[in-house]
Amino acid sequence: MNDPKLSLTQARERIDSIDRQIQELISERANWARQVAKVKGEGLSAIDYYRPEREAHVLRMVVDRNHGPLSDAEMVRLFREIMSSCLAQEDPLKVGYLGPEGTFSEQAVRKHFGHAAYGLPLGSIEEVFQEVAAGHADFGIVPVENSGQGMIQMTLDMFLTSEARICGEVELRVHQCLLSQKDTLQGIKRVYGHAQSLQQCKTWLRVNLPEAECIAVHSNAEGARLARHADDAAAIAGATAAKVYGLKTVAQAIEDRADNTTRFLVIGRSLFPPSGNDRTSLLITVNDKPGALYDVLSPFAKHDVSMNRIESRPAHTGKWQYAFFIDVSGHIDDAALQAALKDMGPMATQVRVLGSYPVALP
């Protein structure tokens, strides 16, 4: 592999030969994807072919086989794009997200579905839910949690009334940049950004732009659009937004936490079979009495079901009534989880399965 006797010309010839083999194999894979479509039948759309549990299984095998030099995340990205292109040969998936273009939500779409999917930028998280429910989008991607700022309440509240199902999750490492028409901090009087992004960068802003007014807007991309038209303004957004809106990157990685990560949910209209490494999200309401929450949680411990997360929100069914959003390890079809929910039944006023879906990949 590392033969010092090889000349530069020989090394390049070998790379060209490998490229030809890769291209031939990708074409062969695409043809087999078409064969799968034929077996399933005519007249189906991309959503009928898409199976997140199968895709997660394939990508986990990619990680297991990987021995470098490329990272697991890079290998997953490459194979994701191959699968995305193969799936989109006839009809690309339509995926709604919180727009406009250049948001971190759009980056999450590309990370999970690849660039061959058709992204639908929408005006709000509520609209993403609505477009999925109406069938105008096959899937949607909505932010649900940030590692530093916690849960995004609007997303949780939508599940109280929506019939959407959670089909997947995406973890996106978020690097915030300061974007402006100019390439200097001097003269910046206003900084636009989503409220969460402003919070994620508050220390940096206090130290580097103490006199600037911080203005919360609907999305970071909207902030970039506003900054594009003012020479005394800047925006907090990702590097993609700089390219989309023609802005200069004044500073990079200005987030206060080095591990700043946002978790997104993929929402759809159906539940999917187990992938082998899954998470289940539940919506549970309880009677208002002493020990009610303990009663509904204890069956998880009894049946050895690991609880990953619990959040409470007003249930919108009456004053001081709350709903609990609970994430547990495993799939709803698992015997242990089925037994836990059966034991829980008499003690909960409502138990809804919001989704069982593959755990996020790198």
C-alpha cells in the first residue's frame, strides 16, 4: 500500500483504476435498487421504497467495516449520498424543514436524507408538521433539543395535537459563525440570530461585541438575509448561510460550548420495523395524585427498560395538568417494552407511542 518505489505517475494511475471500479460498482448498486423497485411493484412513490431501519442497518455495517483513514462520520456521509441518489432515481423524497435555505435544519436534512432528497423550506415548526400530515411532504425534520439550551418546547407541544410519528433522529454538531458584509468587527451595531443561537454565543458576544444590539429573529437564515442589506449589521449562522447569502465569515466557532450539538427528529406518518438499535418516544399523561409519576415509571425498571429522557409540558387538557415525554431504549415491538407498557396501563390516563426509530448515527 505504501510502496516507496512507486512513482507519482503510477500512484495516480492506480487511483484512476480504483475510481473506475468505484463508478462501476455504484452503477451496479443503482441498477439493483431499480430491481428492488420492480419487485415491490409499479406506481409506488419514493416513500414506499424508503426504509429507515434498513438504511440504519446498512450504515452501521459501514461503521463496523471502517478501519480508516477516513472517519466513521465521513464514510457514513459518502454511503448516505450513494443511497440517496439510488433511491431518488424515479422520485426523490420530499422533506420539509424549518427554512429558509441555509439553516441548520437544512443541514440536518442533508445529513439524514442526502442531497438527492428534495428539501421543502417552510416558515415554522408547526408548518412542517402540517405539511407532513397533509401528505405534501413525505417526511419532516424538526429541532427538538440542544446540548446547551435544552428542549425546544414548540416541537414537544406539536406532538400533543399532531398524529405525526417519529421515524428517526439526527445529531448535528453546530458551529456558529459571525457573518457580515465586511470582514471586520468594527462598525457592527446589530447582530441578528435565532434566540437559541444568540444564547449559544452570549459569552462571545459579550466579550467581542459588548455594545452591539442582539436581535432575535425567526431563523438564522433570516438573520443572514437581514445582514446582507446593512453594512453595520452581522448575523449568527452556519457556514452554509454565508455561501447562500453572499456574506463574509468574520469569526468562526463562536459558540460558548465546544460540544454544541442539536438533536433533530424525523417525522412521518408511519411506524417502521426494528433496526437493531432503536429508541422509542412515548407521550404519557397521569392522574393528579401522590405517586402517580412513580407508578408509571416503575414498570420500566421492573422490566429492565432503560429510560433516556423525561420532559414535562402542560397537557392543554386542563389547568395544572401535565403530559410527560419519555424516551426509552428499544423498539415498541420488544417484549420487555410491551410488558412495561402493559403494567403501566391501569396507572396512566393516556399512553401514546410517538415513534420507534433508529438511534442517531455519527
